[in-house]
Amino acid sequence: MEQERRNEILRDRALADNQKFVFPYITTGRLNKQQLSDWMTVFNRWLSLTGRVIEAEREYRRQFAAWFMHIDLTVESPAQYDLENTMSFFEKKVSGSKTIPLPIAYAVGQPKGKFSKGNNKFDMYWLKNLRDEVRSMGI
């Protein structure tokens, strides 16, 4: 309860700063100050559900900006996020994000090539032949 109150205070302080915080969001023309306030309320709900604790106002603004970048305003609205469905939505959002690394299949043996530690005399032979061929073309 105390953390939720602290997040509300941080939200109100950020919304009070029209020039440095609100103006950049509104000048895009995609949302107004009331919609920004609604999105910040959804962000506070997300903070409380994930258990993140933010003390400083600057950190709160940075975290909101990073979170807000993943919101598609053409499709999503703050009204979609009721308390019951919020966590399931964010789990889907994280699981489908592009930041999750794909599995990589590594070669079983020691790679051999130009930048490997192994024997690369064949790569150098090919490179010298390519150089000589290019020189013979007059390029």
C-alpha cells in the first residue's frame, strides 16, 4: 500500500512537469495529457504487480519511458488493462518480445578459419589466390 502511494506521488510529480516530461509525449500528437495520466496509472499497476520498487523521480520517469516504448497506441488503450487481465497480458508481452535470445547451434569441433586459433593455412591460400586473381583483372 505504501509503495502504491509512493508511485502515485511520483506520477503526480511527473505530470506536473509540463515542460520536461509531458510536452515530449504530447507533441507527437498521439495522446493528450489525460491519456498520458491513464497510461501512467497502468504503469503503476504494472509496477505493483511485478514488485518493482522505484524511489527516485528520475528513475520513475526513465522506467516509464522504457515501458511506454513497447505500447502500440494504434491498437492498445489504457481501458484494456483491468486488474484481472493485466498480469496475463504482460506475461504474454514479455514472452513474445524480441529480446528473448534464440537458441544457437554451435559446431561440435574446433572451428577453423581466418580468425580461429586453429590451422588456417587453407584460408590464407584461398585469400592469396583471390588477391592474385583480382590483380590480374586490373582492378
